[in-house]
Amino acid sequence: MTPLTGDQFRIENLFSLRGKTALVTGGSSGLGLIMSRGLLRNGVKVLIASRKSEKCKLALEQLKPHGECYAFAADVTSIDDRKALLQETEDKLGSISILINNAGTNWAAKLEEYPDHGFAKVISTNLNAVFSLTRDALPLLKKAASLEDPARVINIGSMDGIHVPIVQRVPTFAYSSSKAALHHLTKSLAIDLAPKHITVNAVAPGFFESRMTDYLFENYKHDIEDDCPLHRVGEPEELIGIVAYLSSRAGAYTNGAVIPVDGGTSISKGKRSWQD
């Protein structure tokens, strides 16, 4: 055991991210943009990926003032795009200290109207692509990994993978199923990759302001807050805090965890006087 000097208990050492590198999928908007900005502000070199080049360009303009950042247009469900993305990542960053699998999509419809292609699209993006990109990124993750400082894979799940969401009124069968499966995939990968000095954890966010929640906040924000024991939605720094923990020395021994960041919504039945 390393002798204790007390310095390792200091916050600036426990939570330091300086010098690390990160690949953030779905990094051009929403939670991905928030996490990318948070990492940059703490000394991480970041490459964001998103399907549309114009969105990458706009996001890069926002992010560059905060640190060394790059952007690359890629669809993580495409074999060729994943290969090109990882080559670009190696060229720009050299290795991956932190892989944040954040790219995702949703599809809402009544059961009788829920299309096969919609279900397949959500599973392909939210689950299959996470598995494939993590597998393909192993060489770059291994380059950054060590016993003392593992490489980190952080999968962005959802509280909807922990409970059955009803606040939006329209069922999201594929989304909830994909996130529940992602949480379990996280645990499976954590066991397999631990000997390679790579930890795998999932963050399960509740409601934060993003493009995906614009409609819900406009129509049901009171219900969302009422459904949460803390009676509010999440703030960006509360998501950054969990990501920083998992990416830093403080989180180096956390592996295979699914951490809700939802104010307790996923464990609360709530009042639901608004249910219809």
C-alpha cells in the first residue's frame, strides 16, 4: 500500500482531470455539450462527435474558448464512421483517457402505432453502437490505462432505464428498454475490461434542460418537478460533478456502477395527480 501523506486527500488531487483526453459522442448539443464544456474547463483535451457536420462546427465555436477541443462528424451506428472517428481521435488526442458514450435518440408513440423501424433505430443507437464503439476504442483506451489510473468508459443511461416513465404521457418503449439494457451492458463490460485497467460505469440522468426535453419542459415542467422529491430539474454542474468523479482519482475504484442523477425521481412514486 502506498504510504499516506495526506496530499492524496486534497480535493485538487482527488478530482484533478488535467492532462486527460476524452471522446464524447453526441457532444454537439444537450448533455454532451454540457459534459464537454465541463471537461474542457478542467484541463481535459476533448474531441466531440455528432452526426451532422454543421452542428459540430457550431458546438466547436462554443467550446474552443474553454480549452483544446476538436469535432468530427460521425454516425456511431456506422462501421465506417466509427473507424474514421477513432482514427481522427488518435490523430488529435493520441489516446482516450475517458470515453463518454452519450449519443442517443428517442421514439415516442402509442403501443398500437409503435413502428418496428423506430424501435430498431433506438436500440441501434442507444445500445448497439455503445457496445461497438467501446469495443473498437479498446486500443486507444489501453494506451491511456494503468493500474493506478485506469481509462474510463462512462455510458450515459437514464433514470428511465430504472423506472417506467409516464410524465411525458406518450410511451417510449424502445428508449426505456435500451437504457435498461445499457445499464446491464455497463456491468458486463466492467467485469471484462477491469483486467485491462479500464473501468466502466453508467450515469443515469433525470431531467436536465436539453433539446430532447424542450417539449416536455414547455408542456409538463410542473409535473416533472412534482414527480421529483427535490421538486426541481437538474443543473449542469450536478452532471459535471458525477462525470468528474468517475473520471478522476476519486472514482478510480468505482466500477460497474449505475449512478442516478435525478433528484430521487427514479425511486419515488410521486403524487401523480396529473396522470391521465
